[in-house]
Amino acid sequence: MTAGNNNPNILSLLGVLLSRQGWVYLFSLLVPLVVYNLSMKASSVASVPGLAPTFDLMRSDIFFHLGYALFWIGLFAAVRGRGPVRRVVVVLFHATTILVVTVTTFAHHYFQQTGTTLDYGIVALWLPQFREVVPVIASGTTPWVWLLLFVALFYAALGPWLTTRALGRWRGWPESFQGGRSQASFLGFLGLLLLAFGFGFLSLLIGARSTDNPAGASVSFVRDPSVNLILTGAKEAVAEEDRYADADAAEWITTAASASLVGTPQTEKRNVVLIQLESTRAQATTPYNSDIETTPFLGELAENSLVAERAYTTIPHTSKASVSINCGIDPHLVQPTTESNPKGIPVPCLADLLKDQGYSTALFQSSTQSFENFTGLVKNFGYEDYYPLESMDTEGFEPTNYFGYEDDTMLEPSKEWLGEQKESGQPFLAEYLTGTGHDDYQCLGTRYGSEDYSEDELLNGYLNCIRYQDFFLQNLIDQYKELGLYANTIFVIYGDHGEAFGEHRRYQHDDVMWEEGLKVPFLIHAPGLLEGGRVKSLSNHTDVLPTVLEMLGYKVESGEYPGYSLLHPLSEDRTLMFSCFHDKACMASLNGTEKYIYHYGNQPEEFFDLSEDPLEKENLAAERPEEVEKRREELLEWRSSVNAAY
């Protein structure tokens, strides 16, 4: 015998594990799966400036798919034959692969839309309100994405069966590749299973340091999407709050929970109007950026208004920011909008306080009431009358995003309600929630035409939406003038949060801790009461409530809110704290011009001096280790104390 006859060749070894049909069946799905998923990851990596699909950035995906393939090859080898167990394995193989394809596709799309990774917390938030989330997912999704997903899922379900049938009559298989002993197959399964878990373990070994992540890519981004979803879910299930879990509740819960108002000799019952500019970052408006003519009316208004030059949101998400604006406190620093649940807000809000002083209250909203249960939120704020999109006549108006129409839809119901208040002679608090600035920025076809602000199509659409909001603001102020209510009204105008367009590899707003996501316009226009002026110190949304109450001449009794009135010089030592919307994704703090961003170990910590680096390009964290550690401790303690208050 020759040496070749003494040793089984490769085909013989493969035949021991599976029959030819088995190999065709498995490879006809596993090979396209690997190609599809790795292509998706390479596309995501290539979309980030400064990154390329290197092994360091792709290794988690490569190891995951090696382990995935070996696991199913071993499992098919262990259940050779045509019995019921094999049928169960086949069904599980297809179901699991369909799930992996779906996760990969949506993770890729979510990253392209937001610049952040898809993790368990996001999925857990979406599932209970899936109907509301469908328009969010669909927005910005091209037909090609849906077609690609359909083809991928169709092939994952039926491709192996069709391929095996097509090749079933081929007689070109070597005789040594026709299958082997079941005992050897089972031993092969055990070996493959060990290899599969070994590669699976390697797919988890991704660190947050720059040596593991070129260009500071986050851990979640470097991980395979399915691995990231599993790990973040496991972390969510077993994580304890942190070492500050027993921290005392924030001081304002004890000082503001029983607050009420009392009149003073300075009390003057003026009307109060809150105008919330959706997704409006400061640099997108004329008063904060003289190089851009998006909001000329707001610019004119600012000349005779009190303008906060360094105003910030608390959490860059509408429902959370609205809590700080209306209630003067930090929102609940968790992902679900728990503040919309019954008794979800632990202090009386501005509408509650003013109702007790004889004020009528109403909130108008050009977007749907159902998203994140805004109905419950408005009720907890204390508003008596609520006019969401569902109550308005939208005929003749155009959608401006996936859940709202042009803001001018609010003008007619506003006019009717204001007329009733004027007739009754009661003072009132009215809030207007614009929605036009929200993605997906469908403002180019509205009644006010459009301007060419940027060659970037996405940014240009957004800036035109900001321009539209300026027209609405002018129309609303004109309405108050026509009704004779302007001179006796305090107008508080602010952005709820900013918006990102890739300045720091992020889009939209939820997890944007840089200036484009946090810094907002904030001005107070009060005819005959304020001449104008500039507040140069740090301020945030919690300052709205105390400023309005002081302007009305009321004193807070049996309590105290944490914000500051802008009518007085603010402390230069004030530190503002911020949190991302998605749970434990990131936090930040700002003291003076020094800003720190904490990413929960998901990517390197950041420290910037805004006086020297306003665009936040030069990370000084390595040069300030003691300050970084101190800031991190302060943020973790702040988070726990705020959540304890809820």
C-alpha cells in the first residue's frame, strides 16, 4: 500500500461527519450568511471617517461566524439521519440564522441613521411600543434596504432546500464523500463544539483601550452585532445599580415635593407661553450663529430679550427635557419615560403651581400624542387642556417627519383657545411643542419654500426645518398681537435638545454628549418687563421654572427647586450634569469651560477645554487623570441620587 492509501484523505474525513447533502445544505446557507454579515460590518466601518475594515475591527465578527458555523456543522453531524430530532435541528438552524440576519441588518441601519450601536436596552425599549417604533425604523430607510432584507430572509428560509434539490442529482461526488459512522460523527460533534465555543469566546475579547480599538472605536461597535446584543442583555440582567445604589435621594426631592406658591407685593399675573423648538441646536439659529440666516425672526426677537448664551439641555431627548422645563428638576435617568406613568413625577410642576393661582393651562403639540405616552406626561405636568396632533385639522398641511405635521397646524386651535381665555379674563400658561425640527426633516416641500444652506442633503433638510420653525414662531407671536395678548405675556423660547450630523460620528440626538447635542437656544421675551441682555454663565432647562416664577412675582413656599433664576448673576462654579437617553450609555459634566464625557468603559473617556477647543477635537483625558477620576465619581453619584428621588 502507498502512504496515501494508509491515511484517509480530506474528503473521507468530511464524509465521516456529514453526507454530501448535509454539507451542501449547511454551506449553502453558512457561506452567504458570513459574506452578508461581514459585508454589512465592513460597510459600517468604512462609513466612519478615519476607519477601515481591518482585522482588529472585524475580528469579533470573524470569530463569531467561525464559531457559529462550527457549532451547526457539529450539531448536524450529531443528528445524522431523517428522524424528528434532525427536523428540530433544521428548524432551529433556519430560525437562528434568520434572527442573526435580522439583527445584523437592523444594527447596520441603526448605526447609519444614528451613529450608535444597537444594544439590548434599545430593543427592550422598542418592543413594548412596536407600533409606534415602526415609523421610526422606516424613516430614512430606502426601498433597497427593505429589498435587501427581504431577499436575505427569503434565502435564509428556503435557499438551502432549493440549492440541495438543484444539486441532488449531481453524480460527481467522490465515493469517499458519502458519509461515515455515526459514532465518529458524534465524536466529531464534540470536537467541533469545543472549537465553536473557543471561537465564540474570542469574539467577546474586545477592549475599550486604543490598543484594542484603533481610532477609539467603541466596544459595542467593534463587537459583532449579535454578540453585542447578547452581552448587553446579559449585563442588563445581572448588573447591580452601582456602588452608589444606596445613595441618598437628590436634595430637591425633599425641598420641592411639597412646594406651593404665595403672592408677594411684586406679584403680577402675566400670561406665560413656553415655546419648545424641537431638535434645535444653538449653532443652527441666528442669535447664536450670525453666519447663518435660518431664524431671522428669532434673531430680531433676541435683540429685545434676555438671552442665555450658554444654555444646555439635561438629557437630549424630548420627553426627558420636557420634565426639566416644566418641573424644574432633573428627569429620571433611565431609558423608559417613567415620568408619564401615574405619579411619575415627584414634585409639583409649573402648571400645577400656577393652576392653584387661578391660571388656565393648555399644551399644543403638532405631533402624535401616542409616542412614548406623551398624554400621560402632559397630565403629570398638570395641564388641564391638551391639543395633540390627533385633535387638529391637518387638511392642507404637509407631514414634516414620521410622526408630525407642519407646526402651523397649532395656530387655529391656539387662536380658539386664546379667545376663550381673553373672554374669561383669566391669566394662562400655554406651551407649544413644535415637531418640525425632528428627523427625518421633511421640510423642503412646505408652504415657505426652501433655502440652500448646505451641500450636505441631510443637514440642509434639517436647517430648512429650523427655518420653518422660525416662520411658525413669527406667526404665533403675530397671533398674540392680533388678539391683544402680546403686551401682557412672557414668552420663553428654547430648544429641547440639539442634533448631530456626524461631527463626532453620531447622528440625531439621543446619545450625543457633545455641544451639538446639548447646547440649545434659550431666551425670554417679555414686552415691557425685560429690556434685553445676555446671561453668560452656564444655565440649563431647570432654570425655566424659577425664572418664570420670579418674573411673575411669586415666592415658593414649603420647598425649593434646584434651578436658578436668570434674573440674577449665576454662580461661576456651577457644574452642569448630563446623561444620554439610552440607559448607561454615556454621561457628561461641564464646569466653566472644562467638559468631561464618560462612556461607561464602552470607549475612551473624553475631556475638553471648550475655551481652546470649542469643536471638541482634542481629548485631554490622558493629561488630566485626577480630574477625570473625580468627574467620573461625581457623575455616578449624581445619577444614583437622581434616580433615588424617583
